[in-house]
Amino acid sequence: MELRDKICSLVDAKADCFVALNDRIWATPELDFKETKSAAALIEVLKAEGFQVEEGLAGIPTAFMGSWGSGRPIIGILGEYDALPGLSQKAGCPVKEPVEEGGNGHGCGHCALGSGSLAAAVAVKDYMKETGMTGTIRFYGCPAEEHGCGKTFMTREGVFDELDAALTWHPGDSNSVWGISSLANRHIHFHFKGKTAHAAAAPQLGRSALDACELMNVGVNYLREHIIPEARIHYAYLDVGGDAPNVVQGTATTYYMIRAPKIKQVLELCERVYDIARGAALMTGTEVSWEIKQGLCDYIPNRALSELAAECMAEVGAPAFDEADYELARKFRATLSEREQAAPAALVKAFGAQEAQEITEGGLCNVVLPYIHMPEIAMPGSTDVGDVSYAVPTAQMGMATAAIGTGAHTWQMTAQVGSSIGHKGMLAVGKALALTAVRMFQDPSVIERAKEEHKQNAPEGYLCPIPDDVKPSL
């Protein structure tokens, strides 16, 4: 039996277990650092499969690791399981109908992310057990990707330092290995403190913290002209000092999120924003302090690992969707905007306009896109997988768990990852991840090439965006 067939058979043999695990996590959607039921479900399977489990990694109750085997290489597969607020939706239902009005939902598909990654780790373990192949396979339970940057704290505390390589994936609407980067970011709260006064009787006695926030925002608006065009600076008010206009506001807080293609660029940009905050305080006679709440690095795709992962994904192929899946996907596509329904640019570039249109009209991505290594391009979003990629060579797959055009953080994604579409995507990526890991065990030279490349990609090592005194928001 060919290796590909063997790995696929190992995943298929326990498919029911991982479909049930996906649905169990899907049914109890939990937010950042509170994923107690989801973590428990994954740990239960790890222990049943004979993994040695270590909980409470980096001081986070819902962060854990399961390990099987001994010696090197040590390969880690990353899993996530946090949900999003307000995205509750009935499984497989193409009409917006929440399970719980305003409730949480797996609108980014992390129920499948955790389950698919664990399916891969278990298949690798089973292969090692049958063949006597040496090395160590690890599954990492990583909480709070959506809001909380769980992997950043885990990376800062050295959780991944022993790894020779890391693999992961993300649910989506297509099948490919990531060859591009992501945006690094830092989240900061700016607190201004002034002095209250009667705004009509004695305004001269007041020092407005709200004025300071507004002047800071004006200053940052002028800064935007003089930064790299790929950078983004977002803000929101957390505290406006009250709702009485006849009071000079004594406190105010604004929340800034600063993004750029590289973490070094974020750190440099933060220093310029700090100067603007100091200037706003000087202009208003107020005091300013700030708290760095969280942050994460850009993703560095490792070419050696990613090309191997792409080969393995091509061998496994796209998820085995059936006609019922295609019919359901077309119903979901009918809920999307005209722009979302258009053929994706990646499909057009890979297969040509006509074939891309035919694939798109079918509703589900039934092809594997070729790997394109373009790390200089950053997707318009962020992931704490980037922090892991600074610490250890990393590759990340994407697998179709939803109709073409379905966006992340939507009710449509929640519905589809809880359906047979999500199940089949999750099992397919489990096979591709497992095959990639086994090939690395069999040919350690791939890991050596990946490590040499990693030294060139991150010559300064890990640049953590979160200071040592900042703790997770448990």
C-alpha cells in the first residue's frame, strides 16, 4: 500500500470520532481563554489515543499539549477551538437562523481546525505505532486566536522551542498551502487623565481628557500620510469620560490597533504613535499612560516545508464532496453578494477564466491550487500563527470547508463547518497534514533545509510584540 493510501485509511478509520468531535465543539462555541468544554473534548480524545497530555501551558488554563513518541524530530501540529460572538447559526441552514439569538458561533471554523489537526496527529501516531518509526508527534491546543493572541503568549514562554517544525491549517473556501504572509499588529489602550470642571461656570479650571483623545486622533490622521501604505492604524473609544456635555471630562481612553506587514515595522510605528499621545497630553495639560494589551507577528511561510505540504495536499486531493454538498453550497452562495459570488482571482490565475468560472458555479472548490511562494505579500488580516513561525519553521494549509466566496467571521461559515461540507474538508486536511508530517519523519533533510531557511527568514529570532509584564486576559 502506498504511503498516501495508508495515511488516508488511518484517518478514515477514525473519521466518525473526529466528525463527532467537530460537532461537539461546534455545539458549545466558547470565546477566548474560556474554551473549557472545547479543550476538554480535545484532551479527552488525546488521552484515549495514548498521548501524554500537559495542561495549563504558559499559565493559560485552556492551552495544552499532547505528545506521543520519543526523540527527534519533534513535529508539532497546531489546533484552535475558539469561537466568535454574535455568529450563532443552525448547522447546514442556508437561511440566517441562529441557534441562540446573539449567541456565539464558529464563524471562523475553529471547531474544524482543532478537530482536523487532531485527526492528523492521531493518524501520524498510529502510523508510527504500526511501523516503529521514531520521533515525536505533538498536538498543541492553542486558545484565543480570535481575540487574545494565545499563541503569542505561548511562544513568548517558550512552549514551541523544542519543535523542529510546526504544521497547521485554516478552514476556508479553497484548497492551497499558504505562500503569503499576514499583517503583524499590536493593540494598545491610551488612558488620558485630566481634571473635571463645570463646562460653563469654570471651564478654565478643567483639563479635558476627551480633548486629548481627539487631538491624538487628529495627530494620527496626519501621521497616516507619512507611513508605509501597507500599514493600518485603527481606533475606537473605550471611555469618553461620561455623557454630560456640561462637564469637562476628566478621563478618557482610546483603543488603537496598529498593523504593518512586519513586526519590526509595527514596533517602529508604535513609537511614533506614542509621541503623538505625549503631544496630545502636553497640549491639553493632561497626563497619558498606555497599556499594551496584545499583539502578534507576521506569518513567515517556510518554503521547504510549504512545498512539501503542497505536494502532499495534491496527493490527497480536494475534499470528496458529493452532489448533496454541491447543492447545499449553491444555496449558501445565493446568500452572498455579487462580488463574493465572482470567481476568485487565485482560481482564475491557476486555471484560467473559463475553468475558474465553472469551478465557482459548481459551488465548492474541488481542485488543489498550486503553491506560490510570495512572502512579500501580506493578506489583509492577522494570525498568531505568525509568532510560531518566528520561533520554528512553519507551514500552513487552507482547506475548503465552505462554498466558494464564503467569508470568514460570517454566519454562513458557522453553518457550513457544522455540516457535511465542513466534515469532509476537515478530514481531507487531516490526511494532508498527516502525510506531510510522516514525510518529514522519513526524510529529516527537509527539516534541515527548513531550519537553514528559517535562520535567514528570522535572523534576529522571535520579536515578541507583547512585553513580559503583560499577561493573557483570562
